[in-house]
Amino acid sequence: MAQSVELLLDTDADAIIRDQWAALAAAGLPSEQRSTPDLFHRPHVTLYAADHISPEAELGLPALLPGLDLSIMIGAVLIFGPRHGRCILVRTVVPSEALLRLQARVAGLCGADPEGQFSGGRWSPHVTVARRVPTDQLGRALEVLGSRMTIARIAGVRRWDGTVKRAWLL
């Protein structure tokens, strides 16, 4: 899925997630931390992702976002998987009515597949902290991550075009 619409976290929440990435990496565990800095790689909550976003949806997205004033609670660690002996570790985002409405509007405008992960009732808001974690390292990873919860303000919404590796604020 090379195209996405993502919520960006405020400076404090961004730093908390980056600290968790660093702690996992320091423990020798898989982490979202990159070995070389990448301007576009940052903690986020994906509202919608697909192989393509139509020009019509692209034009309509900014109209969904004016005056966006949203806080989210980043909660417990959730494990996606396993698949092929590996898991994805994420921090759940507790879904508020406002967050669910925003995501539904974005997914609807972008033409989410009714059976896909971004359709109504199927979306699992989260912030990814590690991918490809072997199942035998899950216990250690959970110890490193702990149970810290935080409230985050949404600092902005961006469009990510993974095909050309470019991001821009909406």
C-alpha cells in the first residue's frame, strides 16, 4: 500500500514513541527506529492506505480537515500476528467518536473496500513500534516497552506517497 493519509503526533508524543523505538533497538530487538535518519519516517496513525488514491479524493481531502482539533490516547501494546513466526507490535489508539468519524470520512472519500481493513468497524487505530518481531522475543519486547499510556494532540495530517517517497501536509 504505497498511498496513505496519516495523523501526525505532537512533539511530546512523537518523542515518547521514538524513545520506545530506541529502547527496542538498544535491547537488540526489531524496532521502527531507522539506522539512518529519514525525514519522512515518523510515528503516525494511518487513517487510510491503498495502492492508489484517486485525483477526486486527493482534491477532497483538505476539505475534511479544516480546524482539526483532536486528541488521542495512545494505550497498551497490541500484537498483530503471528505470521510466519513474526509479529508486529503496536500501541493501540483508543478510538473516540471524533477519531472514528474522521477516519470514516477519509476512508469513504478515498473509496475504502467495504471488506478491507479501513472500512467501517474494521479499522484498528494504532502507532507501530516494531515489525517482524520473532515470537520467541515477544516477552522481552513487551518488558522493554512497558505499559506507558499517553495523551497526544494531533499535530497535522499528511499524505504519504510511497511510490515517490514524498509526504506533504494536508
